[in-house]
Amino acid sequence: MVCKLCNLEHKSIWHYEDEYFVVCDCKKCRVPMIVLKRHDTELTPYESQRLIELLTKFAERKRVSFVRRSIPDHWHMHIRTSRRIE
Ligand SMILES: [Zn+2]
Ligand SMILES: [Zn+2]
């Protein structure tokens, strides 16, 4: 099966992109999500460091959800506003 997160389309709004991550809107949940560009479940130490920088930029004072309900084998994270409860 083709992994949806490996084949991210530019159909939703992309907020940010670098060589490690993409921050784009999740069409299903209608919140931004951070997606790792590699197909993996774990971040390298360097990627974790980059993630912290991204979180201070995009997720300040917001709840983040590590729950990967629909695509468990590709690392991604939803940035939920405080009103939404996971
Ligand atoms: Zn989603
Ligand atoms: Zn993937």
C-alpha cells in the first residue's frame, strides 16, 4: 500500500518545509500537522532537535498529539488548538 504521508500532495496548505519535516494542514482533522519526510516511526536525535525548534515556532501554547491513529508507521504529529480535546 502506498503511504499517504510519503506522498503528501500540495492540496492542503503547507506552512513550512525543510529537508526533514513538512508542516501542513491535515485535511481530515483540519489542524496543522508536522510530518517527517522519511518513512520511519522514530526520529533521530538530530531530527528531535529540529522538531523542538519547529514546535516553538508552530505549536507554542498548543496541545500536540502524538497519536497516530490512521497512519501508525510514519512519524507525524498533530498540532491541536487548546479547545480541541483528543
Ligand atoms: Zn489528522
Ligand atoms: Zn510513509
